[in-house]
Amino acid sequence: MSIAEIEIQKFERESGDVNKVFYQAMEEVIYSIAPLLESDPKYSKYGILERLVVPDRVIKFKVVWLDDNQNIKVNTGYRVQFNNALGPYKGGLRFHPSVNEGILKFLGFEQILKNSLSGLPIGGAKGGSDFDPKGKSDFEIMKFCSAFMTELHKYIGPRIDIPAGDIGVGGREIGYLFGEYKKITSSYDGVLTGKPYIFGGSLMRPEATGYGAVYFTEKMLELEGKESLVGKICTVSGAGNVAIHAIEKLQQIGAIPVTCSDSQGMIYDSRGIDLELLKVLKFERRTSLSEYVKTHLEAQYTPCSEYQTNIHPVWDIPCYAAFPCATQNELCEADAQNLITNGCVSVTEGANMPSTPEAVALLQSHKICFAPAKAANAGGVAVSEFEMSQNASMQKWSFEKVDSKLKETMQQICTRVALTAKDYGVEGNYVDGANIAGFKRVADAMIAEGI
Ligand code: NDP
């Protein structure tokens, strides 16, 4: 039995239903890093895997708030502080009804390796709440954020744990969270990233993840000897922060993104997505994508109710490059088959783990360039770290400076992943390259710091 199989057996017994997605992420990593574990016994000797897959602590708390009708509402808040071997805990907050401990453990675990891979001095964490921001007034969002921070502030700090945004948590929510933290602690610390620019945010933080995914893809295509994205049809899922900025960067470099989607349905606009309209619908009016076709009669809107089981219609549109940017497990094996049949050359994960393991295996077996989330969507955390640097030194960097550092960071990550894959005999496998490079750096730090 291989080292990977022994490790996996050990963890399978411990994973319940709530941990399913966490286990999926863990299993992928363990199989990936098998060549490293086999080539160097020190990782087993120091019990690195056993230690790495257990969070340092899981903080769970009650959040009580009042809605606009003075009804008392109760939600659950979490912060999973996973690993701080490389620096203070760092990772986003997600507000979504699906949030539970298992999802946050999966996201926190991925975050450790992503942050390690970025080469930056930050550890891994994730947090959030089962609170649903949809349909809530601005005041309700504010009251929830205040109540959430009343508890969370006890566990975070600029050198301890620096949360950021994720699904359901953008500049507005970070602003309210920061305001409450400041009120409670009387200190003006860079304790959250993704802050609005006016009070300590970095230029380009909102754009960073989507832009970074495109920069990564350009570099990967170059390294793999493929044609660039210029003039190519691209498909994107999601219509949030990551998806919209991936669409924006694709348009800036001369590609043609033709799709987007939200939790209600998807848009296919063969002439290219109308970015300005998309921003108005999602960032200003916070409404459904079905509104898009009211001004673009030639575009197609397909509601989720018309999706075939286990097929996401975004991945059935012929494209050169695909960018899943909505949520986990949104691109399954049948979708991967559709992409392959339609001649897709690359798939880049903007969201966290949007592709199922079966989809990844199928894409890789057909030599599709596949950029995994922990490498391709590291642009957000990279600019978050730039925000921490700016806050600590009381500086404000220009848009151009942040953009060029982001591009350089994404190119470096891509090259590091490609070279690591080559070094460990899995050339062209960006999943294994990312997992090995990310694991190695954090594992070496854990060994150096003792148990
Ligand atoms: P947003 O909340 O801004 O957008 C999420 C988008 O995905 C929305 O369009 C939403 O639809 C859609 N969506 C959410 N859940 C589902 C679902 N179950 N089925 C279909 N569509 C869904 O989030 P972000 O863009 O910030 O995050 C997207 C992904 O990227 C997540 O996986 C996140 O963890 C990851 N990520 C984000 C980073 C960041 O900097 N923001 C950094 C790194 C990773 P609707 O509009 O209807 O709500």
C-alpha cells in the first residue's frame, strides 16, 4: 500500500457527512504530494500530514441581531484558524446559508497551501456564518456585521489573524466589520483586508482574484506552448467579484468572454458579455441575471430550473478557455466531457474547488491545461498581503504598482508550480505541482518550528 493510501485510510474513518468537502480537498492533496512523501521521510517522521489536517482551533459562536421589524435573529459564526507556521492566520469570511464547519475547514485547508504557494508570510484560515445577505436591507447587513464582530474581535488582530472577504462579504461588509472592530477596540489596525480604499484598502483588491486568474492562465498557456487568449472565446461562471473581474481582464486583453451565471441561472451572449450592465445588475442593484436579457434581447437566459441534471450549461458553450468562478463542485465530469468535445484548451479555477475530482481527472487525461484554484485564484490573497504592507508602512501604492506586483506574483506562482511538477516527475500537472510546492514550504516551516 502506498504512503498516500495509508494516510487516506487513516483520515477516512474520521470524516462524517459535514466533512465531505473537506475530505475531498484533503484526499486530492494527499495523493498529489505522494512523490514528496516518498522521496523524503522527514515529513512522515515529523507527522506533518497528521498535524496539518487538524486546525489549530475552530471558533464557533452565536450571532444575535435584530432585523428591520425588530425580530430577533440568531445565526452561527465561525473562524477556523488552521495553521500559522508561515505567518498570521489569513483567509476570507463567507456569509452564505450553506456555511458550516466542514465547508470552512475545506476552505481553510486550501488557504494554507494557497498562501504558502504565494511565497508570502501568511498562514491559513477561513470563517463566516450561515447568515444569508440576500434580500437583507443595508441596515440589516450592518447590524449583522456588528453582532458578528462583537464576538470575532476577541480572536483576531493585525499580527494574529487578518480576515478578508469571500462569497457574500465584499467592501460594504468589510467596512461595517471594520467599523465595529474599531469601536470595540479603540484601535485603528489593519485587521481586515478588502477594506474600501478610503480607509486603508488597497487599490485593486476587488479586481485582484479575477485579474490574477487571467494572468495565471496567460502564463500557463505560454509555458505549455499554446496560443494566447487574444481573440479567443472564453466561458466564465459566476457573476460575483471574481467572475466579473475575470471577465473585465479578459476583455482588456482582447479575449471574448460570452457567459456568466448566478445562483438563479446563466447568460450566454455570443457577442461578448456587456460588462457595464453586469456590474450595474450585480454590484449596484444586486439583482438576478434574468434582468440582463431585458436590455439584450439577443442574449440567452437559462434559469437553473431548466438545467439538465448534473450538467451546467455554461460548460456546454464552445470555448478556448473556461473559468469556473462561482462556487465549489460546479463543474462535474459531464461538464468536463462537454468542454473536451467542444475543443476547450484550458480550464482555470477562479472559485475554490469548482471542479469535481472526476472532472479534473478527465480534463488532465485529455491534456487540457488545468489551473487549480490554490494557484490560479491566489491573486486575492496576494493583494490582501500588499494591503497589509501598505497599512503597516502607512503608504498608498498606485494602481499600476499593485497591478504590476500582482502580475509578477501570478507569473511567479505559475512558474513555481510548473517547475515543481517537472522536478517531481509530473510535468504539466499543475494540481500536483501546486500541492507539492504549497505543502513543502509550510511543512518545512513546521519542522523548523518544532512540535
Ligand atoms: P461573490 O459572492 O461575489 O459571487 C459568487 C457568485 O457565485 C455569485 O454570482 C453567486 O450568485 C454565485 N453562486 C454562489 N453560490 C452558488 C451556487 N451554489 N450555485 C450557483 N451559483 C452560485 O463571491 P466571490 O466572487 O468573491 O467568490 C467566488 C468564488 O471565488 C468562491 O469560491 C470564493 O471562495 C472564491 N474566491 C474568492 C476570492 C475573492 O477575492 N473574492 C479569493 C479567492 C477565492 P448570486 O449572485 O445569485 O448570489
